[in-house]
Amino acid sequence: MHVPALNVLTQADPELAGLIQGEAERQHDTLRMIASENYVSQAVLEATGTVLTNKYSEGYPGKRYYEGQKFIDPIEELAIARAKSVFGVDHANVQPYSGSPANLAVYMALAKPGDTIMGMALPMGGHLTHGWSVSATGAWFRAVQYTVRREDGRIDFDEVRDIALRERPKIIFSGGTAIPRTIDFPRFAEIAREVDAVLVADIAHIAGLIAGGAHPSPVGHAEVISTTTHKTLRGPRGAMLMSDEKHAKALDKAVFPGLQGGPHNHTTAGIAVALGEASKPEFRTYAHQVVANARALADALIERGFDLVSGGTDNHLILLDLTSKSIGGKPVARALDRAGIETNYNTVPYDTRKPFDPSGVRLGTPALTTRGLTESQMPQVADWISRAVDAAIKDDEAVLDTIAAEVRELLAGYPMPGWH
Ligand code: DSN
């Protein structure tokens, strides 16, 4: 049963309530390994499902365009204060609706259409909004892109520096969506300084690891930091922009009135709760466990003959390269899903297959860590993945169903926030 209970919704709209119950049960019974997903706490669920959704609050605390902000202002101030304290920054804006709008606000604050901007290419592990051609950021700016080395899947800082010196970008984005290694923010900052660019750290994937001390912080290196709040940070779906005082005003103006209307106050409250949780010692334990689990899983997968991009992981994420298995990422992700293991197919650097059926599968350990799994279960997880890949190659659905039952049996012993 969903927690908090859906008693009234079940009466008012049984069809919808049934779908929500179904999704909650699915989340309970599945080994959720999409690297960008997690389980929020019941406290975060409660805060986001409140009357705060009823309220319009264009503007910022103390400077709103609508009356009735007696409780909304302190809620947003609390979220801001907690973001500043957890990440050690001068300024935080907690209003961006999600990661892509947050990054758009960065462009609006720091550049003009047509300016040169630089980011990691999407197939190398970057994000759409770091200048990839199909994104507005690739269409409206002159985007130049850096890659990773073919030999070891790591960022080639000589190449980053060469491109930066040649192209003189206004903004350099560091970070991405499929980077299994520690991001060297000081090295990026050195290059940005040399070409007089603003370094932006997009820490969406690793924000929780940074908050918990399991990944180095970009603070003091990147002038602007952008993050979502729902990945390793374990808050509701939303985003934040953080910076030194120098960029504070421009970022705020870009978010509102530049790009958005009223902030989603129920989300702001959920972010405040999640940041409160992230400041506790238990969160540090969780963040380090996420990394320990990913390392243990990477080792167990390598032992079972899998190739991993960059040969392993330093964070929460593993990129399986299935090239040597003569099967694509898409059929494997589908087979894993039937086996109760939720992942996503993903391009690998220098992929020879098409983006809709690439050679990789991305795995992450944040959600299973929140459920309470530790290193001791990772060989079992690797075993299931290995059996599911073999079953996908042989088209053996019975094996996938057997694995799904084993997954359900294991997870029955690990409570899920939001389900009882
Ligand atoms: N969709 C996110 C991810 O899965 O990494 C990035 O925006």
C-alpha cells in the first residue's frame, strides 16, 4: 500500500489511484538501477503532497508579485539557507523546475545567442543541454564539444585545453550524465581561467555524493553550479543554481522573470526537507555506501567478463559496453527490465551503433543503496545481470522470469519509503 495512504483518491478516482499503487508496487519489487533515480523519504513525499501546490509566488522571498506569502517566504528561505550550508556556497536559487531549465537559465545569465559555449559531447557522457545539436543550447549557441579518450574513456584535458584556446568559449560546462569517473574540477577551472571563460559545474548526477563527502566539491573552482535535486541528492524532482555573489543577481533574473513563472512551492518544501536530510551524518554514510556498492558491482561485473567504460567507476555509475557480447543495449535493457532490474540503454564513447539501439547499458547504485543493499549483495546483482544478458542473447524469457522472482524475494526484506 502506498504511504501516505491514498484513501480519498481511491474513493474519488479509483482508476488513477490504482495506477499510482501499481507504480509504487513496481518500485518496491524492482531493482531500480537507473543511475539518475532514487527513492525519496516519506518526509519528502509528505512535503510535496501539500497545499503549497495551491499558491502562486512569482518573485523571491520579500519581493513577490502576489500577496499571501507569510508561510511561503520562510519555506523558500529555509531551502536556500540549507542549500548554502550543505554545499558551502554564497548564493542558491531553488526555483528552477528541473535540470534543463536550470541550465538554460545559466546560458541566459552568462551568454548571448550565437556566443561560443563548450561542453562534453552527449555520446561521450555529456548532457543534451551542454550544447548538443538537437537541444536549444546547440541551436542557439555556437557549441564546441570535447570528448573522452578512446583508449581509456577518460576526459582528455589536453584536448579540452586545445579546444578552449582555439575557440575561446564564454562558458565551459563540466559534468554530464554518463561519466563513471571523478570530475577534476580544479583542472577544468585552470583551463577556464586561461581562456577567460566561466566554468559551470553541472553536478546533477553527483550532488548527493558531494553533499555526503563522497566526491570532491566544485566549490572554489566553478563559478556557477547547476544541479537537479532528485538524483543522488534524493529530493523531489527539481533543480537549483548555486554561485558566488558575482553571478547571483544574473542567475536569479534569468530564472525569474527570464524563463519561469511561479516557483513550485510544494517542490521547494520537498527540497528543503531533502537538504535537511543531506546535512545529517546518515547521509554521509549513504553517499559513501553508494560509491562502495558501485565499486563492488563493477568488480563483480568485470569478474564475469563484462567490459566497463573506463574500466570501472569512482562514483555511483557504471557504463556497460556490450560490444564484445554481440548484442545491443536496447534488447539487454528490455531483458533486464523483465528480470526485475530497471536500467537504461546508453551510448558508449565512439559507439558504432545508433543512439536508439546503442552498445551500452547504464547502471547506478543510488536507489538500491537507499533500499539498504550493501557490497555483500553486489556479486548476486552482477550474477543476475550476467544471467539476464545471456538469456537476452538466447531469447530465453523463462530465465528472465526466474530472476525477477529472485529479485522480488530479496527486495521483500528491504523496506521502501512510500510503500508498506
Ligand atoms: N535524464 C537524466 C539522466 O538520466 O541522466 C539527465 O537529464
